[in-house]
Amino acid sequence: METSQLTQAILFESDTKEWRTVHVPLPDPQRDEILVRVLACTICGSDLHSVSGRRSVPSPIILGHEIVGEIVAFGPTSSRQTIDGQALQEGDRIVWALVANCGLCFYCNNGLPQKCENSFKYGHAKFESPRHLAGGFAEHCLLVSGTKCVKVPADLPLEIACPIGCSMATAAAAIEFACSNEKGNALVLGGGLVGLMVCAMLKSRGVTNIVCVEPNESRRELALRFGATTAASQLDSATVKQLTKSRGFDCAIECSGNNAAFELGFQHVRTGGNLVLVGSVFPGPGVPVVLDQIVRRNISIFGVHNYRPDHLVQAAEFATTAGRLIDPSLIVSQWFTLDELPTAIHSAVDAMALRVGIRAK
Ligand SMILES: [Zn+2]
Ligand SMILES: [Zn+2]
């Protein structure tokens, strides 16, 4: 590789809200790093929150974490295997976990590698040497030590591949805690991409009754296309009785971050059911919870933030099987080039579409 070669990245300055194009030398991967060419990166809701200031991020930063890349070069000691044991070589198309973890700390050893004490999060780190190429809105990304990746087939549409490392893997993590009875019934609260992926993955696992509650009509239509069996703007007790043989839902998965949705899930999960919270990722007002209801109805409440590497494997498996059947244009309505990122961000804010994305030329 020529050391003089430059690569382009778009920086976001969170204090001035300005975008800045930079060209930096293309790094030679060191130790177990892997250099990847970014093929596509979709704009996630959390990128939009970073731009709006709702979420604080270091500055300057390369945003973007829903990335699909192609391996350009391996560091001298980097693993040439995916987490599910497939061999890797230059030119392979990969998706990697949002959080790189050390494998040594307390959380890594206690089932929560996504909360690693030495974690590194793509699309969330300050643009600074030596890990400056750490986001998706750039021509290249440098994968650091501890990054877990999976291979995706070259013929898998980028629209299906981009969400693997964010909403699909998060949905897989949520589902782990959701339904022990796979033939049962599930309540999905919120029809954003995580909620829709939960619907699609529950369907692929044989859950027969999947009810999605979502206020927006076009999102409800999408929920039905992704796998929900019923989509409603609200739920009343009579409908729940009819849908669940009067028992309530085996599980409720809250993907919207809305307190009223939590209350709905809490109300309608059955005795012994599981309530899984995924959507509430920002500080907000509390909700009243009547504690005896948790106790006397034997309700289990789980919080799920990000995901483990095995959820990424499940997401990739889903994407290449049942996920492949999703119409790609439902996920990404419009692609832009890297130079057009500020326009793409505007479009993502305006669009009712789930995602717009940046694709390599
Ligand atoms: Zn995301
Ligand atoms: Zn760790």
C-alpha cells in the first residue's frame, strides 16, 4: 500500500453543528487492526440525535455505525476469522459489532461485553489519532483490537446488510429475553427499525401472534409487511382479551422509548410474562409502577442496551435467510454519496422512510 494515499472522511463538529471534509493518510493496519473500505452506512436515529444535540458526542467526530465494509488489509497479528469461525480474507464483505470489547474485564467475563470497561464504540468516538477512522461516514474505517465481525454475502442487498450491526442485532438481543414460548403471542411497541426487525425475527422464529402498536399509519403498514400479524394505533383490554385468549401477551417488547408504551406493555403482559425495554435510551421523566403488580403477576422486566457478539451472529443469519425476503426499498428509501452527507441528514430527518444511507461511489 502506498503511504501517500489519502482517504476522505466527513467530520461533525458538535459545538458549531458544522460538517467538515478532511483527507487523511490511509493508515497501515497495526497489530490486530483491520482496514476496511466502507461500502455503505445508513443514518441511524441515534446519529440524528447526535446532530440535533439531544445526545452529546465528542467533537469532532465521524458519525455512522450501521456500516458494511470490505476488507482492504489485515494487521500483522489480526484474526482472520469471524466470530462464528469463518475464514476471512482481503475483499470479504463484513459487518462488525458496534462495540469493540477487551475480553478481559469484569463485564467481558460476566456476559455483558457490550458494557466492557475498555470498550470502543464505532461512530461514537472522537476523531483523533491513532483511532481516527472510527465511523461510517468516511471512505475507510480502521477496526481496532477486540472488534467482532461477521461475513455477509456480496449479493446481500446493502439495505439488508447495513442494519445487521445495529437494529437487527439489538432485536436479536431483545428477543432473547422476550418469549420462551415460541408459538405464543408477542406485543411489540413501536414501529421504528428495531420494532420492525423484532416483528420480522419473531415471525421467523415461529411466534404466531405478533401485535405491533404504533401511532403512525405508514409504519403500521410496514409492521404488517415485516411480520406483525396485527398492527394497531392503540390497544384496549377487550382487543387484548380476544387476541390472547384473555391471558395477555407472553412478552412485550418496548422499542419506542415512550413512557405510555411502557405502561401499555406493563398492563397487557400476562402473568409470568416478560417485559423487555429497548427503546428508552435517553434520560426522561419516570413512570409510576405499582410494585405489587410486578410481584403478584410474576412479571420479569429486562433492560437491553446494545448486544453481545452472538446476537450479531444471529442477526447475520437472519439477514441471509428470512431477512433476505424483506423488500430492500422498505428499509432504505434513498442513497447518497459521502459528499452529500449533510443533505442526506436533512433527508433522514424529513423522511418518513426508515433509513437513508451513504453508499460508496
Ligand atoms: Zn443504529
Ligand atoms: Zn472488557
